[in-house]
Amino acid sequence: MTTWTVVIEDSGDKQRPGRTARTILVSLVAVLALGVGVVLTPHPEQDPQPTFSEAALAAAYEDAMSLGNSARLLQASAAESGTTSELLTTQARALQEPGTSQESGTSQEPGTSSPSAASAGTAAPASSTSSPDAAPGMQGRGVAREDLVTGLSSSAARRLADAAQADGGTGRLLAAVGTAQFLEASRLANAWGLAAPTEPASPTTTPIAPDPQATPEAQELAAAGAPATSGGTPEACPSEGSVAEGPVDEGSSNATTPTATPATLGTALSAAVGAELEAVYVYQVAVTRLDPKAGAVAGELLARHQDALRTAEANSVLHCATIPPREAGYRLPAAFASEPAAALGDLESEMLAVYGDLIAVSDGDTRAWAISELLATARRAVAWAIPPVALPGIDVDPTALPPLPSPSTPTPLPK
């Protein structure tokens, strides 16, 4: 009898190939989905690095806030610093990033400094005798008068140096801030019997070698000692009155200075020449009408205007700008007959905007010269008893500037 063997096949074994295929298919779909997800998932964007102008404005704002805090702390014992506080508050309002005062969480505690400002050595002057458990931004309770003068002078030097490299409008604002801070440091030092602040470094210029192919007029102007510029001789000018345009302004501060007609490098240089021609004439007349002491001062300032005129004319030749003709005479200010000294002060004050315009549209050594002339003009205005302003060379109403952000409540430092 034959023995039968019954083999019962496992039904699960028959389905194994199909299950494997499904598993592979599901895995492929998962891999594809994961891959698509990786591609479509946006990466968090990194904040762009600030430009030089943006960093310079931020550092200037931090210093203005810090120095203003120190001035307020000194006000109880030194009334002179009250004006300083107001000046620095106006500057901070002009320097702050547009929209900062309306944004939440952007309050800036007075007395703190950004890394850029601290690295520049222009942080708020704080006395070494400050209480260790004072709140942040209040370490200046023991601030000395010398500290405030030194802080203003250091900040001024940094602002003037940055103004030479920043975008046009930003450079003009920084130059105005630096000029006002240096004048304020000088005023406080004189009022408190302290040593005069260190003079800001003069712009480095390279004497211009006379071009043998240039006209005699161009050679004479170059020999006058004008700073080297990127312009050319009259032969290199494309056409009469054609000039190179100034740098494009990428800054966005609160204190822009629109003019009736936007200035170009050529028009700004022509305006500088015209202003200096008028100043030379007025000073020549004033020397004969002032008392001997004031007349001697006017004689010294006349020589400086004559030097500035030669340099402005040389820059105009090199940048192919039209040089205004010399007039036989100029109309004297209405108050000149009765108050010649005050009229000279008004004249200097009006010239500030001329050099402010030139700073905004120039670069290189031409801008460096314009910055130095802005400071020199502001100092002459003060010498003739014109009250200093927060932003010399910029026609702006302080009440129109945005307010500063409300400071947050200071947190005491741990003991």
C-alpha cells in the first residue's frame, strides 16, 4: 500500500513576494517624500552684514546715547552739561534707524554701548569710582567732567573719520555730528578750566605735481597745494560744465538735507568757490571797520578764507567744474554797518550748508577737505558768537525728528 504524503503549503509563503514589493514601494515613496521635504523646507535666512555706513551710524547713535546719559548725570553739579544733553539727544534722534521709536522691543538703555562703539574707544565715559551695583547705563553717577570732555572729543574724531568713508548723506550727517561734538567738548573744557581737547586728525593730502600738459592756470592752482583728487585737467574734461558725479548715497538716516536743487559735484564746488569769494571780500572790508583786536582776528580768518578759496578753485579745475567769475564787489549784509562782527558770524553760519552739500556729493581727498572746512567754518562761526547747533550744515527742525525709544526699566546688577 502506497503511503501518501500530503504537503500543505503555507498560504503566507505565496504572498511573500507581493508583500516585499509593497514594502519596497512604500519605502521609495517615503524616501521621495523626505527628499521633497528637505528641498521645500526653507532654511532660516541669516541677517545680512551691515554696510560700513550702517555700522558707522549705529556706533554714532550708541555714543550719542551714552554721552547724553553722562551729561544728564553731571547736570546736577555742572549746569553747563544741560545744553550738552540737549545737543546729544537731538543727534541721537537724527542718528537712530528710521522706525526705531515706533518698534516694540527696540528700547535703547542710555549709557550702554554697542560692540562697534566700544571697540572704537568711544563708549560712554564712566568714572572708575562708579558704584559696582549700579544699574546698567547708570555707572556714570560718579562721572568726572574730564571724562565727558574726553568722551566727546573721542567720539567727534571717530565721526569725522567715518564721514570720509561713508555714503554721501551718511557722511554729511556724521561730519555734522562730529563737528558739533568737538565744538561742545571745547566749550565745556573752556567753561570748566580744563585742557583743550585734542584736535581731530587733519585729512591726509598729497601735493599735486604740476602737469606739463596743463594750462598755466591749472599749473598755478595745482601749485597752491590743493589735495590730490581723481579729476583731470581742463584738457581731459569731456565738455564745458561737465563734471563727475558724486557717490551714491545708500544711507537712510532721519536727518537728510534736501535742497531746492539736488547738488552735483560740479555745482557744489562752484558754490564753494562762490561762497569763499564773497567771504574774502566781506572780511577785507570788515578788517577796516572792526576795532583793533577784532580786526586782527578778522585778518587771520581772512587768510584762511583765501587759502580755502585757492583749494576750492583747484578742486574745481581738477573735477572739470565751472569756476564762478570774480566779481568787483559783493553786497554786504544788512547788519554789517552797525554790527560787523555779528555779520561775519552770520556769513560763516550760512557757509556751513555749502560744505555740507560738498561732503554729500564728493569722495576721496575732496571730501576730506570739505569735512575739514566744515569744522573750520563752524569754529569761526562760534568765534563770532554764533550759538552752536547740534547738526551744523544740515537745515533740520529738531522738533520734526522722531522721538527716542522709551528706555526700559534698568535691572540692578547682582551684588
